[in-house]
Amino acid sequence: MAGAVAGLAFACTRPPAQRPAQLPTPPRVQTSTPPPAPAGLDAEPEAAALRGKVLEALPAGSRWEALGSEARQDGSLVWRRARYRVQLPAGANVKAATGALVKAAEDAGGVLLASRPEGRGQVLEVGLEHQGKVLPVLRVHLRPSEDKSSPQVRVAVVLDDAGMRLDELDRALRVGRPLTLAILPGLPHSEELARRARQAGLEVLLHLPMEPEDPELASQLGELAVRVDMAEEDIVRTVKSALRAVPGAVGVNNHMGSKATADPRVMRAVLRALREDGMFFVDSRTTPKSSAEVVAKELGVRVARRMVFLDNDPSPEAVRTQIRQLVELARRHGSAVAIGHANRPHTAEVLAEMVPEMERAGVRLVPVGELAR
Ligand SMILES: [Zn+2]
């Protein structure tokens, strides 16, 4: 059942032309050259699986070209090292795409052997750890899009407060576009939802509980929350624990946090923890006094800011009005980020209904990571 749901979901989030399935699968090891390996010492299936996982992390719309793959041998181990050239879609950022690939490689048990600029792009070398050795299995040359003629207006929608129910994912997927799901740590379905959302091709954020001004609300935040009276090491430890509770997250946005985000000391600790993992921060802007963007720039952490809340009034009519405002802002600024709630009944529904209108207005929905600078 879960598999069927995830499969269907994937099918509707990305057009087939952009699916990793299009990736030319590197040929299995030939049995003639190199000579047949003793059973169990063929590292190629693992190498191929790692390559698949890494290349799946490319932004939708990437165009890839297989440059070939050569057989390698080390003692009794045989495998292949494959090379790809990838043209990123218009508007995609080389740095962000590099970060996503590195993270995917590490999540899949791979090792980053090299990452270096080449021209306007970046070259990544990924290795597979196998029986105590590191085997080079993949070289990817990421290049920025050459299409500068029609810069598109981009909008990202984050649906947060997710984690209570699995059907929050189904709602998000019905929109049929790359939304971002922000999941609270430690809720009954946080981990499962994160896993399924990733499988379905959605970007996942940790929705990090942070202390608000209201003490009543602050008392309900639970254990995995950042509070202003915590020492910096405790903040870093809390952020890392919360990240482990939402596997596959590529960034963070704050849940509440009107008090904590206004405190630069606290934000410095939070963002330092993210920088170590190459993650970005989306400032939910629950207070105009937030120091998140200033501190993120100072630390070199990619950051985006919420411009519109979609469903403070959850009625369909109000959500429609907010989406139109979002489109207006995006057209004026080139891009805009909105936050709605995964658990409010009409938000994803109205969004799905308005996708054609948004696209007619020249607006494209993208994962929020694409807008983090
Ligand atoms: Zn929240």
C-alpha cells in the first residue's frame, strides 16, 4: 500500500521526461573484461545503487549526458566508474545542487572524494566504501543552465506543522508540483512522513520548534525545542537531534520562534549547526525582529524568507486571496516564498486548484531550497 501510494505520488510530482528513470543505467560489469569475479566480490550493484541515489537528488528538469563508464578492479573487487555531464534547469543554483548531491551521497553511505569548481560549474567525485576500501564510482560535472533569455518567476510553498498524520503527504502531492513539506520532530508520524515525502520526490525540511514570546505557547514546545536560556552547545545538540528525527531533511524553518529568532546569539548557534551539514534556513518571520537573515549572511548559510502566510484564515476564499498576493509579490521580486499548513483542510486543495492560473501568470512552483541564497 505504502509503495503504491509513493509510486503514484512520484508519478504526479515530476513529468516523466525529468524522472531519474531516464538516466542511462551504466552497464553491469562485463564478464569477459575484467575476468569473472568470484561470487560476492562484485561491487558494481552497490556502486550502481549509490550512483542512482546521488543522481536522484538533481533538481527536476536537469538534463544529463552519460560520458561513459570504465571498469575498475582492485584485488578481487570489480566495479565501474561512470561519468556524467549535467545541465541544470534555468534558475537552479550550482552551489545548491552540489549541496544536495553531496548530502544524497552521504545519506546513501557514499564518500565525497572531490568537489571543485570547473568553469561556471562544479565537479564532484563520489566513492563507495566497500570492505574497508573507497572505490571511485561516480564523477558528475554540474553546469548552470545556458538559458538566460527567459528568467522565470518562481514561487515556493512550504507546508509546515506536518507529522501528525500520514495523509498530510497525500494532500501535498495532489498539488502535483514540487512543494516543500516541513515536519515537526517527534510527532507520531514524523519519520515515516519524511521518508515517504522524500521517496515521492518532495523536498523535506525540519520544522524546528523555537521559543515564542508567549510563555503559554512556549510551555507546549516539547523536548526538541530551541530556547533562549540554552547554552550554545545545547542548541547545537538539540538542532542535531531534531534533524535526526526528520531523516532526509535538507533545510530548516522555524516553528513559532518569535523570541528565539530575535536573539542573534541563539540564531548563530542554530545556523552554525546547519552550516556543518550544508543546510539552508527558511525564516518563517514570526517576528519582524528576526535576526535569522543577517546572521545567516554573516555565517555564509543560505537563507530564504517567508513573504506570505497562506492560511492564517483557513477558509478557501482567504487562501485564494493570499495565493494571488503571493503571485503579485513574486512577479515584482522575481520570486517569493509562502508558508501554509500541512494540516489545514483547504490549503493544498486551493493551491492545486490555482496551479493553472499561477502558471498562466508565468509563475513556476519550485522547492524552497531553490530560492535560498
Ligand atoms: Zn509551525
